[in-house]
Amino acid sequence: ATMLCHDVVFLAALALGVASQPLSVNVTAHPSGSIPAHFFSLTADSYMFSAKNGPRTAALCASPSLRTMLAGLAPLVIRVGGTITDMEVFPLAPSPGAPANVTQLNFSLSAWDAMAALVQSLDSRLVVSVSGLHRHWDQPGIPWDGTNAEGFLRYNKARGLSVYGYELGNEPGCWGNHGGAVTPAEHAPDFGVLQQMVGAIYGHADSRPLVMGPDTTGCGTPEILKRYLEEDPLWNVTTVHLYGNLPTANLSEFLAAAQGNHLCAAAVRQKLFLQGYNRSQRLWNGEGGASYLTSEAGGYLHQFGGCLNLLNNLGCLAAAGVEMFLKHDLFENMFSPPLLSSPYPTFFAGYIFKQLVGEAAVHQATTGNLLVHAYSFSPAKLPGNASSVLLLLNLDPGSSYSIQIPFPDNCTAVEIFMLSASGRPSDLGADPVLNAPAIALNGAELDMVGGQLPRLDPVREECGTAVGMAPVSYTHLTLPTKRIV
């Protein structure tokens, strides 16, 4: 690797000790890949689109505060899908029988229409799952019955709703838990049926929706994607659901997952499967993140520690060649319930990443230290002669570091954006930093003010000196003296 002079440096740190050690960063001169502007996106779990929850979801989609916050992350993809996908019925066409112990639920078209309108207003993209458990259970091979899905596709086409992609089912390895086990050999041909349906309804224009799948996760076997690829399925984008931890994880396990890049190691294995079968390398982490649900490790996903996991996952998934990362979940882990009118700290981690990186080439970066992670980007849209962003996380619980940054010769000043924990946890036994309920930028707590997102104002410093990785902090430096936001 050769050192690349950075006109922009973006740093995040976690250091729980006091001893400062020198460290330098190596970045490859040539990019290894790229990420689109939509790279960081969100899943909207399908349980919010049941007939029971639909009115609330429609009201939330009309919220000016939620729209303002999502606009800060735009452009993005919002994927409507989840476990309830395979139990839902679109009230537009007949539905075949479900497995004996599954209660089918009506899908809320009013909630769907509201979400589609919101996404379109943000110049963003919409992906949605249709049930994979609508099948002819009494026939050999239990083939998929697309009658109900076809009614939904025709509804979207007739109303002019822009759908970027259709998924078929959710986490099929888990279907046995719903009383309807289907093997990869039985399910893989279904994607060809869906492709034909999409072609018949939308034609073959460039705007034709993609078919995505199989949305596999850990259920069944760690190599379940490989078993699907053996059947040569006809999808356009490979989607998997990868999480760093189960909801039972404690604080140290969340930190260990970030230190060991557990989520991204799983992504690399999925990429190797695609390479082994000579498939398109378009891989989405179509649902995932540090974990799911809301209460584990004292509410970690909603706190400052959750920001660190999110930043690390953004960096390492991009470096691993994953095209899209759709974090779980818009309704659970980004905005405060019940009105979703204020952001959790994790929102601001994603917001700053979007504002400073966005669409970018990806360079491989190393520090020589397994607990200090480096990720480098060359954004497509930066002012002046700014050219790159470096994301650094110090995940060492025992050491602080003094980082040598390769400043260009003509550098006169840098702009620094430092994020740190803010506020005290309500639980006296919680970690005062990782469980902190808020986040501060250069010492000022971030929040919505008057329904608007806060300014991201930097601190200016001279170039040429080492950058200190202070305990639990996050910094962005800009060269020369040009504003990013």
C-alpha cells in the first residue's frame, strides 16, 4: 500500500485508556471499488404495514419532522419487508392457502401509498417484499403462487408508484418456524416466475423494477446462500441479512463484534460465494446492523455506542464490496417513539456519513493495529480541491493513539468535526459513555431545533501535527480551509 495525501480526513475513535501511542495510516492510491449515494439506507419493517398498524404508519409518513430527518439521509433506499411479509396478503387479488399454523394478515395499502409518496418526495428509491409462502402446498415441489403478488404489482404500475425492486419472501431459511419449510431447490425457481411477471407488467424499459433475493440470514445453515446459487436463480441483485449480534448481546459483546468486524466478515463470505458461482457481484446487506429490537445492552442501539458500531459497519461493508447497507430499522432504531419526531444518536452518525461521504470511490486503508480500523473514501461531491475522507475508529479499550496523517504540502488548515458522548444514562449501572443517551459535535449536543437539523460546524486547526484519538470521540478534518456543510 502507498500513502495517499488526503485533502479530507474523517475520523472516529473509541479509546478507553489514557496511554497515547503513535500510529500511522496507509491508504492505497487506487480505489478498490465504489459506493453509490444510496449506500446507507433503511429497512421499514413490514409489521408496520399490517392493517392493524397501517393508520399509524400512514400518519408517521406525513410527519414533517420525519421527512426532514430522512431528507438528511437522502438519497436512500427504503425497503418494506420483514418477517410479517410472508404472512401478509394484498387486498387486491385472491390468496392461495398458507401453512396450516399461519394466520394471514391484510397488508395496508394506505400505509404503503403514504410511504411511496414520502420516498418519491425525497428523490429516493423503494423496495418491497411479496410473500414467499403463497404456495400450492398440495402439489409436488410446492410451487409459488404469484396470483396475490401480481395484483399488487399491477396496482403499483397503474398508480404510477415507482418501485426499484421486488423481493420474494423474507429469510426463507426461517420458514420452518412458520410451519412452511421450503428448500432452496424448491424456492429458487420462484424468482424466474417473478421475473416473468415483472416483465409482463412493466415491459422491458430501463425503469423496470429489479428482482432481488433470497434475503437469507443465519436460519437453516451458514451456507444457505451457496445452496441457492447452486440452482442458478434468476434474480438481479443478491440480498442477505447480516447482523453483528443477536438481541441477547451484552455491552462487551457489541464492542467485540465491532473490534472483530463480525458483520463484515460474514459479508466477505457471501461475496466469495458469488465469485465461486460466477454471479453478478451486486450484493446488498438488505437488512442488518449491530443487532435488532430495542432493549439489548441497556438500549445500546439507541445510544452513543450504537453510533460507533454503525460507523464501523459503514466503513467495513464498503471496503468489503457490499453495494448497499439497509440498516434495521426506520421505526425502531433511528428515531424516538412514538412519534419519530426526534433522532437517536445513531441518526447523526448516519447523517454525517451521508453529508461527508455520499457517493464515493473506496480505498483500502490500514493502521497496522487490529483494534484501530481505517476506511478511506474519495467522495464524488466535495468543494474546492478536497479529494478524500478517512474514517478511523479506535476500538482499543486500553490505549489512546496519536495518529500521523499524510497532509499535502500545500495544506494550511484543517476543519475538525469531533463527536463525543453526551448526557448521563438513566441506569446508574450503565456504561457512562457507550450507554450515553445523546451525542455532541465539538462539545455541543446535537438535536433537532425548531423542526430543523442542526448545523455541522467544524473547528479549524493548523495542518502538520499528529491527530490525537481522544477517548470515545469522532473527528472529521477538511483540507484546505473549505467548508463541507
